[in-house]
Amino acid sequence: MATERKKILLRLDPAVHDALARWASDELRSTNAQIEFLLRRALTEAARMPGDAARLPRRGRPPKARLEPEGQEPGDS
């Protein structure tokens, strides 16, 4: 069972929000995901990331399945 994610209200200077939104767009993330990414990176660099913190969920399109050569089963070399 997935733990429900916390919801918070965050007040930002409009210029800071715009800069974050552009940065997030450049990295193909939502603004919310970019904020969480940056907070996690800061916690890790400060050696304050809790060991029991869940990993970030993978977003976006799933990876393409690797096609095997004709007549081979996956795992055959």
C-alpha cells in the first residue's frame, strides 16, 4: 500500500516561481516535482535525508521493450 504524500502550501516570490517553472520545463518535470527534486538533493548534500524516505516515483513514458533478434528468446545469447 502506498503512503499518501503530504500536501503543503508553499508561498513563493513570483519571480522565483517563474524561474523554477522554467527550470522544471527544461528538465521535463512539473514545478512540484522540481521542488521535491531540489529539496531531496539539498537534504542528501547536508546528510539529512532520512533513510526511510521513499524513492521518487518514476514519471513519464515507460521505457521501450528491447527487441530480440529474430528467432531468439529474451535471455538467449
